Amino acid sequence: MTQRGSVEVIDKGGWRKVFPLNKSIVHIGGDLRNDIAIEPSRGNGLAPRHLQMVPSPTSGLGYRLINMGPIEILLGQNGERSLPPRSAIDIADGDIVRLGDFTFLFHGGSNGSTAGTPLPIMTAAPSTTALGTSVPVARKGNPIGLNVILSHTQLVPEQAIEGAIVIKNLGDKTGVQFKIEIDGFEPNSYDVGPAPILFPDVEKQVPFRLRHPQRATPPAGDRRLTIRVTAPAAYPGEVATASQVIRVTPYIKHSLSLTISS
């Protein structure tokens, strides 16, 4: 994969190191298994797996930063913006993230920053959890990891919702074929990439696009989008579910009829 940029990590004592961003999915945290692992002895405030970076599905350039930690993080030179837990934002050249005792400075990536508007992330939940509740990526023992990233949650006729379904094999089975199911919208309203085949501890991003139905039915208003991921052959009975309310705006279509009288 072509390198998309780099992130410079600076601790409170002035130590700094530049890490290249040359993978499609990058994890940052204190755990040594991360792609960018920061030793806990260098400072506080960084969870074992705190940040995730995936290619931006909207700009086509750069990365989208996901806050996987339990608290909001600050963005900007003086922390003038914040990114809540379980939300995402596009990162542009020069963007700064402050997290505990650490500063992250991003180089390269997209040409224009969209860092003023955090983007929603649908978090996977076990089927017994109330819809819309923010919970860990998967319940303990669930071998299916799931995150769904959306560019926005208001569906208008002229602009599709772009997103990504991020699936991870958290179990020990090899060559697992996953299955993706979409509920809440008609099949002709969305496009979804092929479900992946994954080995243990491997993650895959599947592109997702939701379009306005542009017809009278179903009516405009709030509709719940639900995405379920299963692996029937390898993990029978296991399911990861993510759900998000989508605001469908009205679709107005005019027609003109002319009557000519003598």
C-alpha cells in the first residue's frame, strides 16, 4: 500500500518519534500489539488500544481517526475541539490531537481538514443490548468484532451516506467466511462490499454506501439502520450487531400538466 503520511508522537518530556502510516488500518495505544505502541512509562492517559485509523471513505485521501477510548480527546493547538468516545473524524495535514501526556501531530493525508465535525461510529453490540447503547466492540467471548463508520446520519436525496464496515476475527478459527446483513432499508438503497474471509486477529474494512430512496414510501423521518455480521460455519450462533438512527429527509417531486382550451 502507498504511504499516506505519518504521525509524530511527542511526550510531556519532549521525546518525539515519527511513525509512517503505511497500513490500511492502524491502531495506536499502550499495548505492544498496536501498530504504533507507546510505552506506558512515557506518560499517562493512553489506553491499551485508544485510537484507530482507517482510510477516509469520504475524501478518498488520508485517514479517519476513531476514538476507541473511554473519554473524549482534544483536537487543535489549544484543544479547542473535542472528539467524544466512539466517534470519528477525518485527519488532515497539520492536525493535532492531545491525549493525556501525549501530543500527536499528523503529516500528509487529506488536503482539506474536516476536523470541525466529528463523524458518528456505530459500535457493535451483542443482540441482548438495547439498540443505540454504546458498548465495547464485542462482548467477552464473542469472536466477531464489528465497527461501522458513517460520514453523517442525515440522508438527503442528493448526497449518499458513505461509510465502512470494519470486521475483525477475534476468534481462533482460520479462513473464516463472514456474512453481512443490512436491515431497515431496501436492498436497492444501499451498496455493500463483499464480506471478507479472515484469519485470527485480522481486520478488514468493507465499503458501505446508503442512498436516499427518492420515493413516497417509506415515508421520511427517523429510520433505524442495523448491520449484523455472522460467521455461520466457523462461529455458529455468534452475532455482532451495530445500529444507528438515520434521519431520512423528505423527497419532493413535482409534475406539470397543461390543459389547452379553445
